[in-house]
Amino acid sequence: MHKAVLVTLAALATLTNALRVNRRSALCLPCAAVAAPGVAAAKDRVEGYAVQKSPQEWQRALSAPQYFVLRNGGTEPPNSSPLVKEKRSGVFGCAACDADLFASGAKFESGTGWPSFATGLPNVEVEATPIEFLSGAELRCARCGGHLGDRFLDGALFPGTPAFASGKRYCIDGSALVFYPADGGKPVLGEFDPGAPRELPAWAQPPGIKVN
């Protein structure tokens, strides 16, 4: 690849990572926090959605990490969800209402520390914004309005992955998901454990640290 193109892609990657960190400014907050700064709701999370519950009902139905992400628009720490490294065939569904959200064939390793997909299924709702290229667009479950994560238009930065073809990266909080293996195995909850040890994602590692 031409050197100038490589330099341009590297600069774009640096800018994207910086913007991603700013948007996901709740990385170090415990799951007991009640809101995530920087996630602006374009519309109410209840009105117009088929599955509706009161805040109290959602709190009883969801775990603390699930409620923090899905109902408060929070962001889990990178590399905290077991779904980051999930590579089996299957479907990723909404942890709140079981709607099918992502197919395993669209999943790829982004190095960001969050489950990443090149495309979403019809139940993934995109809160479009005129500046999506810079700040990303919020993603919600189209059935219950639950916050899933963000979509970025930087798929071209991931050659050799499905995102390179789609031009998009769906950066998803694992706590919003449940993975259903195609072989009928036990579903895997994607919620994070606040006390579990975690490795830094590739973009956050200081120079000299080897990325596994």
C-alpha cells in the first residue's frame, strides 16, 4: 500500500480512538452509576417501542450491569465482557427482550475491547446524526429501546474483516447482549463483572506492551 495512504489511515485511526474514548467517557465508572456522560438520547427510550416497562420493572428484570448499559446508556469497561472473544456460530440477542440483534458472521476482532460487528440485524435501530463520522451514532434495540452501543463509519480501518466491506463498525456493550450458540449450547450472558481482572485493549496499551 502507498506510504501516504498508510499515514492517512494511521492518522484516522488515532482520531477515531480519541473520539471513541471521549464518547465512552464512563469506562471507569462502577456499574452502580446511574448515567453515562456523553451519551445524548435522541428520543425517549420508552415511547414508541413494543416492549415497555417502568424503571422499577426493568431493575427487577435486569442485572445491575445490564440496567446500567441498556436503560441508562452506560458503557462497560473494555475487555470486561466474555463476548469480546466469543467466536462460535450463533446469534447475539438483546438481554432485555430477546430480539435478535447481530449474526456471528458479522462479528470481527477490532482490538477496541468491545464486541464489534460489521452489520446489524433489522432489530438494531440507529439514532442517526449529521456528524456520525466524527462522533458515531447511538444504537438501540428496536423492540425495547435499550442502549446497545455506537456505530462508527471507520470500517475501512479494519482490512481483512467484514467491517472493511460494510464501511461500518458496530461497537457494542456486551452487557446488552446474550449469545445463543448455533449448536444449541447454553446461552452466554455478556454482562461484565466489575471485579474481574482485565487486560488493556490494543489502543490503550503503553508502548512496549505486547498485545495478545
